[in-house]
Amino acid sequence: MNNLIGKTLGKYRLVGKLGSGGMAEVYKAYQPGLDRFVAIKVMHEHLGQDPEFVRRFQREASTAGRLAHPNVVQILDFDQVAGIYFMVMQFINGPSLKDEFKALRQQGRSFSLKAISRIFLALGSAIDYAHRHRMVHRDLKPGNIMINENGQVLLTDFGITRLLDGTRYTATGAMLGTPAYMSPEQSRGAKVDGRSDIYTLGVILYELVTGKVPFEAPTPVGVLMQHVGQPLPPPRLINATLPRPVEDVIVKALQKSPDDRYQSAGELAQALRDAVGLQPGDTLNKNPLKPIAPPPQIDDELDPQIGSFTPVGLTPAPEPVANEPALPPPASEPVTLPPASEPVAPTPVRAKSPLLMAGLGLVVVAAVAGLGFFWLNSAADPDAMAQRPATATQPPEPTTAVIAPVDTGATATAAWPAQDDDRDGLTNGEEQTLGTAPHQRDTDRDDIDD
């Protein structure tokens, strides 16, 4: 996909790029009508060519757009321009939980158990709200949890995975989700429900208290296999100071069978609060986070008030040169056409009446008489004939044709979007969103995967 900075998508001016991934690119944009900044997730162009994706986009947009919760990033708009599909969201001017956790670790610090419990109370409320609206996230991870300027946490990307599941994007066997945080049933490509998100919350909790995810392997497939079949490494083996009640909460959240886990995110959050000893009413609203990580950095961000923005699909016209008259395009060298090799005889006119034939006869008689008189005079003075110059028929003037220069148009190019590997759960500690298992399809159109 071409860089869209300096373009407009509908009523939004794209001023800078926030990031990119395998399915979309994220831009910071300005909405003049409401004088505010928003975040726009622009789907890769090839997705708009998939009829299944377009159908899901139209259906899931209305569902995800109705989610209104203080701990969920609000989706403000879904639309398409020139075949490019995009969603407009709140712009959060703060770091992700992933960035904040990394910044703390670099200083030799970590989240306190009470801070983690407050975070999970907010996440539990948001996830239960989404589940009641039949929305399963299926790609929860620290990178999808934002911290705003007020120290509150907000979940983002609800509906993204649902939009792409079952389209040609996954028909090749690609699995949506991040291997390090995927539940066993999602790792197998089986049917998932809200309890898959509970397992993922358990992975995030494990990482926050130990500093690492529970399963690591050299390949994404190896990570998935461990989620399915390997026993959970006890958290206290990594962090011996972890209270046993907190470990018990983690172990239950990470059970292989969905029936053995907590059955709601709120239930998990309440169990963690009790294990930590957090007092009722002690929430992020009362004790907000104070992030040390910087907000998203944007290189070469445009000023939305003075920048020149061009609608997507249009090419900006070149600016005219001041004080110089426009000149016509130079003509090619004139091409001279050679004269015809043989003169073309005129087509004889055919007489169509007796009167016309009689007139022609009189002309012929007069011509013969004139020739006889001329011949008699020439015979009397032969030198006169010898001195009379011969008159030759002159060739026609050459014809000059001016051929206008050919207008060579610009050569169109197309670029296939690059894929971004987000490698979480690998031995190098990075992230990668990959997989190979097939997916279930929603065949009865009830918005729930069969």
C-alpha cells in the first residue's frame, strides 16, 4: 500500500503514520469538522477485493461500532473510499501496556500486584461487556491495551479478527491471533467463545508477574503445540516472591479445558483482587496509572491546518511557474511527403443528354480546324517551331504535414503490502502473528462461529 500521509480519506486528513501490520496500517488523522485527532486503521487494498471480507466488514462494523465502554477504544466510523476500507477510532495519546511494561523493566522495576489488580478489574469489566454483545476479541495482548493521559486502560481492536476470519486472508491456512497468547482451542483452530479470552488474560497476568510468557519455542507452531499439550510452568518457579493465592488464580485461568477456567473475565478479576487483598473501591479511577513510557512517536507529522492534502485516488496537479507564460508543446520536425510518381488522370465525365453531345461535337470541329491552321503555318516557317520552348508539366508542390508530439502518460505501478511479523512467544521475546490451523465458518449467520 502506498503511503497515505498527506491524503484525505473522506473527511479525515492523514497527518502521520502510527504503525503497520499484516492486515492494516494505522494513521493519525485530523477531523476538521470536530477539530479533533483520530486514529484510522486502513485495511490493505487486497482485502477490499475479497467479497467475503466486504460482507463481513459491513456486518461487523455495526456491531463493533455499538460498543461504548470507558475501557474500550471507541470505534467512530467505518467506511471505504476508492476501494480502500478503513475504520476510525479514538486517538489515545499514550503508550500501550506492552511499551509501559518494557519501560519499567528497563529501569529494573515492574507493576505492583495492586496496580495489576486494578488493571484487571478494568479489563474484566470491558471484556465482559463485549462478550454480552457477542463480541469475542481473540487477539488480546499487551500491545492491544492502551494507557491514556488519565492513567486509564482501554482495549482496542475489537472486531478486527472477526472481520478477517473465514476470508481469503485465512483460506491459505493462516491463523489470526498471536501465538504466545492464544488459547489451546484457538491454537487447534477449533470453535472459540469468550473463555478463550479468559485464557489470554491468564497469559498476560503470567507475563506481568514473571516477566515472560509461559510458553516459548523457536517457531510459532512450536508455541501453539505447547499451549495445546504442555503443562504450565508454575509461576512461582520464576518469581518466588509471588503469593501462592495469586499463582492459584493464574493456574485456573490457564487451564487447557475451557470448562475448568473462570467463566467470565469479571470472575477472574474479582479472584485476583481477593488474592492481592485489594480493598473494594480501589480502582484505576481512584489510583490511576502514571506511565513512564512516551506516547506514540510520529516522524515528519504534518500540520493539519496548513498542510496540502489530496483526496485518495486523485493525483495533485503540478503548481504553475510564476510570471512565466505557458508555452505550447514543441512540434516535431516537419515531415515532407514525396510527390506522386504518376499524375492521376481525371475521371471522364459521361454525357447524359443529346444536347450536351451536340455541343461537344461543335467544340471538336473547332479544335480540328484550329490545328489544321496551326499546321499550315508551321510548315511555312519551320524555324518558328524549332524555337518554341517545350512546356513540361510541373510536379506539384511537396505537401508538408506536421505531426503533433506523442503524449506519453505516466506508468502505473502497484505494490503488494508488506507483511509485519509480530513475534510474541518466540525465544527472542519478540512477537509474531502466524499460524497454520484452519478456521470455523459462521454458516448460520448468527454472528457466532460454528
